[in-house]
Amino acid sequence: MRAVIQRVTKASVTIGGELKSSISKGYLVLLGCENSDNEEDIEWLAKKICHLRVFDDENGVMNKSILQVEGEILVVSQFTLWASYKKGNRPSYLRAGSHELTIPLYERFCEVLAKELGRPIATGEFGAEMQVELLNDGPVTICMDTKNKE
């Protein structure tokens, strides 16, 4: 699994002109799954995201987690995180997982993340054409890949 975590002051997803989800202070998480991802990847990533310390403490030092600041999370599926650009100029998405395998992975990740966070999370809609708006706070953007845990 690959994730791009952006600390935001607000973020939202609109589908077909209708607001699907929105959050205030927290994370926008773009999530890309591949066929080899599994429950271990889900658990590791959810825990890492919730305990990542990138919110300011009382001294202005990034030392607090989303749990400590009671932030919100919006998760959006993003198969283009698996883009390969080594050959030519048109990206290939062969490493992106198939819908049959990645929809359950995405849904399970959202469940585990909500449990780790201790409250519901907001989501996009898997496979939909979405318009994502965000106000990146910092800016703070962290990239994670469960195949590079070390």
C-alpha cells in the first residue's frame, strides 16, 4: 500500500457536483493498493498514520499525533500512486491492484483506520471521478509505502 498523508485545515470530496465528504483539521490520505497488499499492511499503515507526530505542541514543535489533537481523516482511493513512468511519457498503472482485490482492501483499511482513530472517518468513493479540495497546513506531506517499513 502507498499513502500520501497531507496535514490539512480542511478537505473535501465532491462527486458529480454533490459534496460526498468533508473534514476540518486533520489528514487527507490518498491511498493506493496493489494486489499483494494484505491485512498486515493495513494494520501497520493505519497505526503509523494515527501515531505520526506532525501536529504542533504548545511550543510550536511537531510533536502531537492526530489522536492527541482529535483531528479528522478523509481517505481517498488513488490508483495513480502506482504510476510507472520509466518507459515513455504516458504512465503505466500495471502495479495498481485490480478492483476485485483492492476494493475490499480499501474498505478494510478504512475500517481499521477508524478503529485506530476511535471515531468514524470520511471517505471518497472507490473508482469514482472525484474532485478533491484541500488546504494543506504547513505544508506537511508525508509519503508512506508498506513495502518500505524499515
